[in-house]
Amino acid sequence: MAVSRRVAELRREGVEVFDLGAGEPDFPSPETAVSAAQRALDEGRTKYTVLEGTPELRAGLASRYRAHGAPWRAANVLVTVGAKAALYELAQALLSAGDEVVMPTPAWVSIPAQVRLAGATAVTVPMAAGDGFAIRAQPLLGAMSERTRAVIVNTPCNPTGAVASMLDLERLAAACAERGALLISDETYERFVYDGWRHASVASLAAAYPETVVLVGSFSKSYAMTGWRLGYLLGAPSVVSAAAAVQSHVTSNATSFAMAGAEAVLRCEPPEAAALAAACARRRRSLLRELGRLPGVVCAPPPGTFYAFPDVSAWFDDWCPDSAAFSRCLLEEAGVATTPGSAFGCEGHIRLSYACSDEVLTSGMERIARLLRGRGLGAGRRRAG
Ligand SMILES: Cc1ncc(COP(=O)(O)O)c(C=O)c1O
């Protein structure tokens, strides 16, 4: 958000900025969603709804995840004001001082922050860079204690693009079930998986671990509906009602006519969603090709999301000693917005988003290449020691 603020400032000053920082698809929202929401407004669907979300939307979401084998019904669903609110409400409902939540890092910034806001401890467990930051059960299991209340994974992962395998999710679910903890899986990027990788969803484990697994999802990224603020969680009715109790004092229901748009998307899969995923696959190839040409920049192909998380530490020097300084330098000197790895608990890397247009991606990467070529890697630039 600090990067976005600076981008807005520079643009106000008339500086051309190529934004590879924002995690927001450049596509418009699907026509079906827009017209259904407009119809809902025309028909006067402008009042409070049931707190947990409209029956149609809850049923539609339960049915979507039943396709993964989950025994979920409408009562297992809470519609929230974005996935961010779903995670926040879970944290507020379930955690208190002394509780621990185990999570892999790098992690999306809000996950540890929300745990801390609830007074609990975020136990961050670094995943191995050499393994592409793949989300592995073993190190997470090793960090669990009698105080562990939940394990939160985000697969595919923002910022690394790494995924968890079904086997790893199952091992985590079994360990959580044994301790009476929850396995919360944020699957906001479920549609963005490439190169033959498959998305493994905790929905497939809900039949075996009905009290343990909680799925969090969103309409924001899959359908380019970021501004609609619609997310959800699915899990045991006790978890749904605990999170709903928090929601009742924070937002009440999600926006009525926005939910009408989401209902339409679930009834009839809009072609725009597949087009967005295909555009991201194409942009990912082009970004990886360009990154491969940059000296001193190392990036394992990320299986999912619309982010790459290259190691740029070879470029660090006294002038530009860390990822925040490197990102700032790219913005101020090349007019390219990126996000420093330190924001995600991982120094040495930056996050590049390819949810932007092809033109922005191409021009942004050209600018970065030109800047780095001008600075030159090596002799005298590396930090002493
Ligand atoms: C991993 C992850 N979870 C959740 C969210 C929040 O999504 P929403 O727009 O539904 O609140 C984001 C947004 O960037 C995200 O990256």
C-alpha cells in the first residue's frame, strides 16, 4: 500500500510509472456479474440481507466446493467483505493471547498481522528458497506445539507463487485434527496455476476432517472483482457461526447487489475468467523470459498466482542494501513499481505482479533491464564482506 501511495504521488507529478506492484487484474469484471448487480439495483435489492450472505450465494459456493468432494451445504458458508475480512474474522473469533498460529513464510502481509491483531503469536516458518518456497508440511509440523490453535497456509501463495501438494495438506490436516487445531487454507488464487501444476484444495479433505479444515476464498482475483469486496469461508458450522458473530459487529452482511453479481458468476462461469487466467499464463511466460535475461537475478518458475518472486540480492550494495531500497530505486530511477520481499518476511527478493497489461509488463521489464545494465553488476558494487 505504501508503494501504491508513492505511485499515485509520482503520477500526480506527471511521472510515467509502470505498476508491477499491485495484485489486481487489469481485466474488467465479467459482464454477467455487472449486469446482474445492475439488475439487482433496479429491482431494489438494496437492503440488509441475512448476515451470513444470501441463501443463493451460500448454496452456490457450497455446490462449487462439493465438486471437490466436500460435504458442504449452505450452512457451512459465510460470505464476507473480501477474503481479507474472512481471515480477520477467523482470527478474532478463534484466537486469544497465548495462542499460536503456525504459517509458512514468505506470507501475504495480512496473515501474520491479523494473528497479532488478535493478540496471538504468529509462528513463522521459512520455506526453502532452493525448493521454490514450496509449502511443505514437515517444517510446519515441527513448529506446532500444545499452544497451536491453527495452521494457516495460502496456496497458491502470494508472494512466491508456490503451492502445497495434497499430500502435504493432508499431513497438516491430520496433525491439526489430532491437536484440535484448525487448518485454514487461503485459496484466493485457486484459478491461477500453470505448467501442468494442479491446485490442491482443502475442500478435498473436508469429508475426512470436517471439524478441522477451513477454506477461505475470494471473487477478487479469479473474476477481476477486487472492488466488489466479496470473499467467503467454508468450514464446520461452529467455525462459520463464530466468524459470523464477529462479522455481526463489524460489517454485517456483504453488499447486497454485489452478492447478486457473484451469484450470477457462480450460476454461469463467465468466459472472462478463463481469458484472464490465459492472459496471466502468457504474461508469466514473458516475465520469466525477461527475468532470465537479467544478470544476477534468480527466479524459479512459480507454479501459481500472478506473481514472481525473484532473488535480486546480487544487486545489493552500500547504496541499495536491501529489498526495500532496491524497490525504491526501481520506482524512483526506472519508474517501475514492485514490492520488496521484506514486506512478506523475506529479504533478498522483490515481488513482481503480472496481473497488469502486456504493455505495462513489457515496458516495465525493459525499464528494469535498462537501469540494471546502466548500473552494472559486480566490481566494486557488492557490499564489503
Ligand atoms: C493471499 C491473499 N489472500 C487474501 C487476499 C484478499 O483478497 P480480498 O480482495 O478478497 O480481500 C489477498 C489480496 O491480495 C491475497 O493476496
